[in-house]
Amino acid sequence: MPPTLATLVQNSALRLSVLAGHDRLDSAVRWAHASELADPTPYMDGGELILFTGLKLDAADPETMHTYVEKLVSKGVVGLGFAAGVNYEGVPQALVDACRGAHLPLLEVPRRTPFIAISKAVSADIAAEQYRAVTAGFDAQREMTRAALSREGPSALLARLASQVDGWAALYDASGSVVATAPAWAVRRAARFVGDAERLRDRPTPASAVVSEADSGDDRVELQSIGSGRRAKAVLAVGTAAPLGTAERYAVNSAIALLTLTMERSRALQEAEQRLGAAVLKMLLVGEGEHARAVAGQLYGGLLDAPMRVIVAEPASAAAARFAQESIAAAHTSQMLGSAAAPSVPAASAARASSQMPSGYLARAGEPCGLSDLAATTGPSATASTTADTARSAVPKPTGKPPGRPTAKPSATKAGTDPRAGTGTKAGTGARAGTGQAGGAGSAVQGSAAVGRDGAAAPAVSSASAPTGTSVTSGVVVGAGGGGPQAEASDSGRLSRIVWPLEELADAVETAAARNGEAVLVVPDGARLVVLASDGGAAAAACAEFAATASAAQPGQRTGGGGDEGLAIGVSAPVGLSAAAVAFKQADQALSVARRRGVALVEHEDVAAGSVLPLLADDAVRAFADGLLRALREHDANGRGDLVASLRAWLSRHGQWDAAAAELGVHRHTLRYRMRRVEEILGRSLDDPDVRMELWLALKATG
């Protein structure tokens, strides 16, 4: 406790007497100050004991004293000390009456007690109180450190903290769930502040807030974010009956530091876990399911033992995907080499890599794992076995590449630990795990298509590997806004903007899995995100809900013209462990269809439900079609007939001469002649169904 007027009165060396305000002696004294000013309030900030002799005031005048005392009370002065026997033989009655009327404590200071003695006593008491607070803080820190290292971990730490602050404490994980409370009776009280904890969790760290509820016993509840990254890994709530004192503040700060150390894992552990997740996924893609299960152990729970889906997400813009892929690869190459990128890295990418990589997804993404290339080269068992040996060699080692995002974690978390340990925390989009399977959401979001033009790869080819200069249809903007990085002119700003939706999606999937007690494997592969989730589980549903929410929030938007914020997401059909490679290809194909259809998410089962014609909206296909029909168009341009229109009519009528001729308004013999000319010019027979199919698709592709 800080010094009070009562402690000064009880100090026998000062010999102070109380003349007024006996019921206010418990007021804390922040300082003692001597002043003879008629109005010292401009130089006060509250909590002072004013000492004066009445040198410049008429202390015997009731009106003067009433005005003087009222000014002191309005400024927060806690007491008044008057020196008797200096300018007045005793304390004037007018001063006594004014202090009684204002309920301001008045102390009589005998002539033999100098004002400096009172100031020294107050200063000594304040210093002693501060020393006690610091000592208590260190003692609390030692106790809570021992508690944090005990078997109970954060639960024991919260118990020590609640004891130190004489209140209650609760810890909320990244999903907003209460994972530990102390004392036990505080569980229901902590549940009332889940919403406040979720709002604080979505703010950049460090963040704090003071909240209370009318029915919470008038508790003062202080919330503190836990974690050192862009987003909080947890939230600490401390409830007390009064504002925290110095000692209590030391205890809370120590608890925050210890919980942060508990939540934040070492770089070596992050690196090992990321490489483990990538190695497990690589083994699955080459058909080594049993080896993958053996390497994973119990880390992923029953994820590898039940039907699962593969989800692949990457920027909807091919140009943005290539930009991000090159930038991430160059940045990691630069980090490994020290300062400059490898000679094979393009100059533009090396320049982007020269600056420190942004936080969030980029800081955890790791270098591209080459999962797409690995799945594409999977062949016979011998080849698969050889590739699997390479994949097994990637089992985590204590040293190696810079740490990345190891994002697979069993959802059943222990109290106080990050449910997605080392994987990042809940996204700012507010996406939550829904009910039902992801399959139902795929078709639901297709209706809100937003088609744009921004380069393209061949069908079923990842945009990251699309040739430079090609075009691809962009999807709706997924995850844009909601606190994301602001647009910047610099490459680093663009890179952050491109990968922001990937961060949001990863957080949404992991949070849903943690909240529903299921395991999920999330592996960042450069500028794309690969997710292995249980079929019908919360993680897959959260992915579909994420895409649907973004599509509904921004219907009809396009990412054409260089827009970078969109995501395209492909979801495979449910498969078993042995068919993981097939599921990956399905997800990649669905992703390509999502890009071409201009929607956020497509499931593999829904691909056949659409039309093949949107897949023809590709520069490579149009170039092929133009080349195939060029000779016919040149023939028509010379005024020697209308072969293209005749071919279109004949094919649309399934080769029926009379019907096609009637549509063209010519005799059937004329049409027969034109079709023979088509065969002569193209050097192909229209009796071949493959030729007819190619010609029809070429006509559709070119309009």
C-alpha cells in the first residue's frame, strides 16, 4: 500500500494532529509539497499533501479560506498541513471550518516539525512501497516460472497469478476457447468474455483491453494478447475487484512473458515440424502411405486413417502466382547464401529478396517444396519407390533451411498451448468452421462468379508454372480487406498483398480444426497452400465457407488488370491413404477449373457438372483454333465461298445435309461441294470423328 495520511499521523517523529477530515485519513499520499501560493492548483496533478504557513493568505478570513480549500479539493489534493506558531499562533478557525465543510483532512504541524521532514517521510514511504512492489514482483515471477515449468504448465501459472492479484485468471486459445482458468469457479465468468477475447485476438500484437459486465460482480477484467507474431496466439484475462497495483502489474507482465515463451517455439522446432509435414505429404504423393504414417506417428491423430480430401489454393492471377513464387524462392535463396540471391535467380526476384520478408504467411511459408512437380512425375511403383526414398530423406533434421510454416497439428490441444502450434493464428476474415461437408459448398459458391483476364496456362496446369505472357482467368477476390495489408507500390507490399488470402485461409482451416478436435495437415508450398483434411470435417467445411463468404462479400469483382488479391481453390474427391497422389491431381485440376470459371472454389466432383466450353477460354486453345481454321478463313476472305459458316452449320446439324443446307439457304449439292473443299484445304477427312470434334471445338473457341 502507498503511504496514507494515517501513516503520517501515526509517525511519532512528526507529531501531527488531525483537526478535520478524520474519515478521510486513508487517502493515499502521492507527494508532500510546500507552497504559499494563493492558488497552487496549476502546479498540482492530484494526490498531494499541501503544506503552508499562511504567509500570503489571510487564513483567518472565512471567505478566503473557503475559496482556497475548494480549489484544492477540485484539483484532487488529499490533505492540507498548516504550520502553527509561524505566521499564526495556532490554526485559524476559519481554515478549520473550511476544511470540515469540504471534508478535506487538515493536519496541524507543530513549529518544531519542519516541512522537509514530512516530505522526506512521504518520499521514504513511497520508496519503501516501490521496493516492496518490485520484490513482490520478482517473487511472483519466480513462483510463476516454477509453475510454468511444472507438469501442469500454464494451468499452474494461472493459479499463481490469480493468487498474486487476488482475483481470477483465464487463458483463451487462438480459436477463442477457454483452455484454463484459476480458480476453478472462474470458468463461467471467463466464458462471458469469449467475445471480447476474440476481438482482441484479431488485433495486431501487442494489444490489451479493459472490459467488465454488470452481472460479473463488478469485476475489472483486463485482457492481454499473448504472442510475438502479427496475430495473438492466445489471450490472457485477469479479473480483479480494483485496478491493478504496482506489484500486481509486475505479476501480470511476468505471466505474459512466460506464456509468450510457452507459446512461441524455437526456430529449430518450427523448422523440424515444417519439414516433417512436407516430408509426410511427399511420401503420400508418391504412394508411400505406410511410410508416411510411420514418420508422422501420432502427430496427425486419425487423419491418415480415414477418408480425406486434398485442398490446393493459390493466387487466382497467374502473374501474381509467378511473382510470389519467384520472390519467395529468391528470398530463401538469399537467406541461405547470406545476402545475395543465387546466380540463377532473376535480377528482379533477387531485388525483391534483398529486403526482409514480411511477417505472416511469408515468414512461415518456407521455400517451395515442389509438391506439384513430385505429383506430376509419379509413375510406376519402381519410380514411386525411388522418389519415396528421396522424400524420406527429407525427414526433419535439427539444422537446415530457414524455418517455415509447419501447419499440421492434432486439434485436441493441451491447456495453454497453441492449438496450431507454430502455424499461425486465427484469421482476420472471421471465417468459422461450418457444418456439413465441403462438397455442398462448392456448387454454392459457383454462382457468384467474377471473371477476369490475367494470363493463362494450359488446362489442368498450375498457374505457378504457366509460361510467361500467357493468360488465365481470375477468380473472385478471396480474403481481401478485413485488416489485410494496404496496397503499396513496392514489390514487398505487392507480395504481402498476394499471400494475405493464403494466410487467412490457413488460419481459418486450422482454427476450425482446433475448435472441433480434429487433425489437419497444412503445408505452404511457396505461393500455394496444400491442405490435407478429413472428409466432412470442420477444416474442409471452413475452407468452403471461407470461399463462399468472400464471394458473397464481393460479388462480381474481377482481379483483371494486375489484381493480386484473389484466390483459386481446388478440392479433391474423398480418398483413402493410398490414393493421396490421385487426390492431389484432382485438386490441382479443380483449381484450374475454378480459375477458368472465375469462381473461388471448385470441387472435383463438380467439374463434370459444368460445361467443357469455359475451359476453351485460354490463349493456347484459341491459338490452336486460329491455326486450324486459318486456311478456311483465308479462303473465305478471297470471296470464293463461305466454308467456315458451312462447316459450322453442317457440324451443328450432325452431318445432316438437308437440314444444314436449309439453314444456309443453299442446295445440298452445294453444301457437299463445300465440305469436299474443306477436306481438301485442311487435308483431313470429315469422316473421322476426332477431326469433327477438333473442328467443332475450334469453332466454339473462336466464336
